[in-house]
Amino acid sequence: MNDIFIEQLVTRKRRIKDTVIFIAVILAVILIPVTFAVLVMGRLILAYFLYIAFFLFVFGIWGIWFVRSHQNVEFEYQMVQDTIVVSKIIAKRKRKEIIKADVRQFDILTKSSDKALDKLKFSKVYEACADIKDGENTYYAVYQHPAYGKCALIFTPNERILNSMKPYLKKDIVLKLFYKRG
């Protein structure tokens, strides 16, 4: 059998939570130095607080850049033979391996729009998808992890990744997912 190595890069869409954090940081960068400046103008405290306000503002600009760049998250899926490796890439600088799972151990592999998943409980859920609300392109993989128990991987694989998994998946999953039977 030939060696299989396929990889895919998926960019996570910005969530409402990301936007709220970004707005909060911008407000803090504006309000904190302005408060210091107003206090100095009112002569309530010493003038060197104006310098502190300036440095807080400069540091705040860096903080805005830092927060916004760290909200740029990508997920890399790698299929190596019968193993899927999912890594999280933050701001194109920091990479962390999230999971490494044997595809043969998947008990369920289905689209996230499948309502049967709502009844299941998981000890650990790995969210590595572009948009969790996209039921058409997002898949759930449920498997038993030796240390954590029943785990779920939520991901957005393309056709190449799915087809590379096909020889290693259980037959009932292949029939349901690829041939719409069962």
C-alpha cells in the first residue's frame, strides 16, 4: 500500500466573542490614557502622570495589534496513513498539536447537522473548524481516547481528507457517510 500524506489548512472565521474582546481592548486603550490626561488637566495629580498616559497609549496600540493578530487562527489537518493530526496555528507564528487520532478508532463520523449528536455527552471536545454553525461542511468525529474517554473532534475536512480516511473507517460509517445508506 502506498504512503498517504494529505494536508489541509482551514481558517477559523471570526466569532462574536472575538469582536467583543477587540472592542473592549480598543475602549481600554482610549479610556485609560484619557482618564489620566483629564486628571492631569484638572491638576488633581502630578504632571508626570501625563507621561504615564502617553506610555499606556503606546502600549495599548501594541496590545490592540497583539489581540487582533492572536485572533487569526488556522487549523491544519494532516492525514498520514490511518492517523489524523490536527494542529492549531495562531497568528501564523505559534503552532500547537491539538490531537493525533487513529481514524480506525472513530465510532461516529457525520455532518454536524446530524441531530443524534445532541444527545451524546463527551468528556473532551476539540473544536477545529472554520465555523461551527456551518452544518453542511462541518463534521463530528467521535472516538474513544485512552486518557480522556469519549471525545469529539469538530472539523471541516475537504473531499481529499475524507477520501483518504475512507479505507480506514468502519464499514457502517463509510456506508452512511459516502453512500447515504444505513
